[in-house]
Amino acid sequence: MTCQTYSLFILSVIMIYFGRFGNSLILAQLQNDIDLLKADFNSSHSDVADGGPIFTEKLINWTERNEKRIILSQIVSMYLEMLENTDKSKAHVRHISEELYTLKNSLPDGLKKVKDLMDLAKLQISDLKIQRKAVNELFSVLQKLVETSPSPKRKRSQSQRRCKC
């Protein structure tokens, strides 16, 4: 896949998941805008392919719709941050930014969830105070886990499957 295809794929996935596409007209216009943006960034440069894709690989591990909304909200924010430093006098940059802002506004909780994950990653679990708090919360956490886990399916025993004619 080319860089152009990756960009279109990512934007398409983002917009489809957030229900922004009603028709292919928007996608066609965005494709033109993305082509212009690629020219601005000189994305046909040979180093673009080095190391593989940066976003599409991340999407593979996120399978549930709500999970994908979380990771896609983070990706949208990264695109918006990237576009902050571009020439906003260009219509294609403004159009892409507007579409991404619309998507971002439809995800009020996605960024909060990402922040929660990042906060968890920063916890100093070797700190004795953190450990005490964690132990105090252990039962509640296990209760939540049991509530949200799917119940295991029981296998029918061999005797139940035999015909008793």
C-alpha cells in the first residue's frame, strides 16, 4: 500500500466509525484535499516507507467498536496537532482540519479514556502507598472484572448428546 492509500484508509476508517460519511462525495473531496496535503508535506519522498505504517498497524489490535473509538480519537488528535503547524490559508488544510475537528467533537470521552490509560501507565507501582491503595481496591476491581467478563459457555457432556430414543 502506498502512503496515499494509507492516509485515505485511516481517514476513511475514522469517518466511518464516527458516522460522518453519508455519501462518497465527502470522501472524494477529502481525497483531493489529502493529495494536496501530501504535496505540501512531500510525502512521496522515499523515507516515508521506512519502518512501515504508523497508525494502521495500531488499529489491528483494537477490535471492538468502542475500543476503536478510543484509539481513533487519539489518532484524530494527532492529525489535528500536526495540522496546527501547517499553512491554514490553504483551503485543503482548512477543510481537512474542519472535518477532523467535527470528528473530535463527536468523541467527548475518547480522549479522557486515553488519558486514563496514560495515567495508569505512569503509576509508580513500586511505591508502598500506591501498593496499599491498590490492595484496598483489589476486591472492587475483581468484582468489576467478574461483572464485565462474559460467562463461560458450558460444554454439553457426552451423555447429553446421545440420543435416548
